[in-house]
Amino acid sequence: MSPAPPPSLRVERRLLRGGLASLAGLDEVGRGALCGPVTVGAVLVTEATRTAPQGVRDSKLLTPDARRRLVPRIQRWAAAHAVGHASPQEIDRFGIIVALRLAGHRALAGLGDEAATVLLDGNHDYLSPPEQSSMFEPPRVLDRVPPVVTMIKADLRCAAVAAASILAKTARDDIMVGLAAEHPEYHWADNKGYAAPEHLAALAALGPTPHHRVSWSLPGQRPAPDELLLEEDVRLSDPVLIAGIESAS
């Protein structure tokens, strides 16, 4: 079986040919972790953007060293780039979907130039605000959210999204390595906050830290009922959430 072709700008260029000035590819990392931020990377491309640097792939297909080598090349190649985070406290207060939206809006704001449209990995548009806001909504970061196009496996097909995944993964990994120095017992430098055995063992023995998402059903912990502040459109039965908790992929 021949290997899958690398991501290209074919989809992005097709969208740009519709008269758009620019497109931002976005991807997230950390949604299913037990602690640390959720992070969204954004890479802006235009019709003038050249072919992506060689080696750009979905971040999950690359080694840490390969990702790190690609970061400066992506930053030089992109018309603009940014990373946005939402903290564990924001995840606990607003729920994971709103936190993803907040991180994505921060990434878009960091681009400087407003994207004409967004290409988002996955089949769920977490960027566009709901028609009816709730009391748990955080302050707005953006006055206007560009139109969003979702695509399943965009990180495998679209170079802007794959590049965004690399920026997001590298930035979040650096945060978790820094936090690991404060709490070495949880081995975050290795597991990046996901549910690896050594992380679960430390949780059972020591309990959660200020960096854990305490509103979640953390293994070995029993959160208080008044801590369960989940947005109405996300529950712990969410298969994506459960998959992230059960595996450190």
C-alpha cells in the first residue's frame, strides 16, 4: 500500500478562488487531556502563499523533534500564524466547547489580519457563537467570527490545518513540560497531561493539582456536584471527550 500523499493547499486554494482574500487553517490539541490548557493553532494563507514546507503533516504523525524543526519553517512560510489557549480554570467554568471557542478566538485574534474564512478540522464548528448566549459565556474576544468551513481529517489533507496542528501541539507540549517541573510526580513531560498510567497513579495518590480540570470525572476522584459546570451542549458522554480521557493519543 502506497503512503498517503502529504497535505497540500489544494482545498485552501479552491476556497480562495471564490474571491476570498485569506483563509485561516485551525486545529486544536488537548481537548481530551486531564489537565493543562486546550490549545488552538491558526495558520493564515492567501493566494500568494507557496507550497508548504516539506515534512508538514498532521502533528500526530510526527516525532517531537520533527515538529520542533518545522515550527520556524512554518512561521516563515505562513502569511500569519498564532496560537490561542484556554486554561483549565476556563474549561471548568465554561465547559470544554466554550473553552475551545475561546482558544480559537484568541488564535484568530493573534493573526492580526482578519481571516476571510476559516477551515476547521473536524465536523463540529466550535468557533461560531451559539445563536442564544448563556450565562456561562466568557467575554467576547472577537467582534466578528469569519465564516467557518469544517472538514473531517483536514489535518491530513490541508497544509494550513496540518501546519496549525504542529504549532498548537508544540506550544502546548512546551507548557506541559514547564508545568512538569512544578509537579514532577505526574510525569507531564512525558504524558502531556493525558491519562497515562503514571499520571493516573499520581492522581490516585496525591489528588489533583491546580492545573487539573476538576469539573471532569477525574479517575480516582469524586468532584463535588457544584463543581460540575458543563456547557449544555457537552457532556461526559461525548465520545470525543471520553476517547481523549481514555487514551493519551
